Amino acid sequence: MQLASKTYEADDISAVQELYHSNGWTDGLPIVPPTRDAVEACLEWAMTPPDTLVGIEPVRALAVTAEKLAVNAVMAGCLPMHFPVVLTAFTAMMQPEFLLHGATASTGGCAIFVVVNGPIRREIGASGSFNALGNSDRATAVIGRALRLALINIMEVRPGGIDRSTLGHPGKFTFCVAEDEEDSSWLSLSEQRGMPKEVSAVTVMAAGAPRQIMNEWTTDPREILETFAAEMRANLRHYSLHAGNYALVIPKQLREHLVAAGWSKSDIAAFIHERARIPRREWADVGKGSVVRDRGDSIYPALESPEHLLVVAAGGPAGGFGAIIPPWLGHKSQAVTMAIGACVDCGPL
């Protein structure tokens, strides 16, 4: 296999770390040395030639090849079996509707939220249970990190350079979750977005930091979901009025109450779409009165339609918790779902 990347020699692992840190090739954490053998193993597992063009970033015309992605995947700690997810996720990020340049250059500081669905979750050992949005397992940790390292090293998305984030958030290290499909009777996220059940898929979303909620005092679906909707209304007040994709992460304890009452993901989305909205005048309550002007009675929904809500079944088996993951910039950046290693209409959703 012919690789085009430049090679370096180092005396030991410490020298490797210093080489990468001194050149700004890391996210601040130690990396796995991307040896030729390791990079080739990733490409072979995905059956992808190294010069395969993943896409071209439209603003700066930067080409992304499979080889460069494989290098960064190895650096992040990926095994060859993880690489097809990384490859597909980055391909999804390159779609025009995702608006990759804006998402990576904005002062808003968003991260790439990744949801993995389908049989590949079991193959790579991705867990959607305990600590689902934290360090739940090796696979989700390294897949999310690989995307960040690729942004840094292929697209030069470094803090103070292309990355103009005022604050950012910890999801910029890794922000990947596997849906808990085995412990849920709902359709998976990828099925909701048009993928066959037997197909593995990945969904990417330009997202803010997760906002955790809790409601352990009711079994009524409307009351449970009103807590989620209230957090979305708070985001409309405190961050942005722009409607866009939001993600709801619903662990088992709350999920069981919803399922027992016969609520599907579509029912949840319809309720949230109706409840998560505010009049513009509420901006005056949070110090933004100067921009209310004569539009105080205008109503702003968090979602353009119920279909813009991403409902994800994930989290540990106990605790009445959940999470809202808000969008970076509303409708200007759309979530994209793509099949892994399969052609489903040969395009993104």
C-alpha cells in the first residue's frame, strides 16, 4: 500500500509525544504513534485506498483523504474496527448542509455530536448505557476524538487560528454516543431518519454542551417531557432564538414511563415541538431587552418541525435524568445521517 504522508523518526515514545505536541498536532492529550502498519490496518479494514477523496471543504478548498483520516484515527487510539465509523462520520460532516467551516470557525464553540446506530455498535463494543455521554467505552471515546484530531491536523482547526471559540466545551475532546437499541422498544435514531434497521449508521450534529435535567417525581409523559421542553426554552432565552436540531438523550428510567404510556419517538417529537417555544419578549427577562423592539409577541419555536428533534435512547438503567443537546446555530447547520459501509440511496439524509 502506497502512503503519501511524511514520516518521522523518534528515539522513544516520549520523543514522539514531544514531537507531536511541539508541532500542534494534538488536542493536548498524549497520542498513539501513527505507524505505517497501524494506518494501513485501518484502511484495509475499511477496504478503502489511501488516496480515496472523502471530500473537499468548500470554503478553503481543503481535500480530505482516507489516509489522512486514518492517521488521525490511529493517533486518537482507534483500532482498525473503529475506522469505518470515523470515515463515515467525517464524510457526513463534509456535506454542505452540515456547514463544517462555520461550525469549526465560529466563536460559539460547538463540538461534533456523534450518534452511532446499528450492528456495528456491538462489533466495536460501543455502550449506550452507564455514563453514555462520558467515558462509557473505548470505541465512542476514540471515535469522537479522531474527528477532533482530524479537524486540527487536516483543516487546521486550532484554537486562536481557524477555531475562534470563545469558550468551547469538553465535547470538543470527544462527543460520541451509541444508542441503547437492545434495551429500547423505540425505533433507533437512524431508523427514524430513514435507514433500514439492519444497516449501521452514524449521525453528526454541530452541538452545544449537554444540559442535564432531572424529574423523578412523576410517571406522566407530559410532565416528564415538559422538563425537557423547559430546558429547551431556557436555551432559546439564554443562547439563541434560532430553530434547529436538538437532541434529547433519554435514559431507561424515564424511557420506561414513556414506553409504558405508549409514547413513541414521534409522539415525543410532536409534544416537544409544540411546547419548546417562547415569545421574543422573554428576552427582556434575561437582559436582552434591547433587541426585543416591536417584535415581542413573535413566537420562536426551538424546532422548525418535529422531524428536527433527535431522540436518543441512552444512559444508565437508574436515575430520572436526561439531557438536552442544543444546536450550534439553528437551521444553518443541519444534522446528517449516513450509512456505514453501505449505499442507502447513496446520499446523506
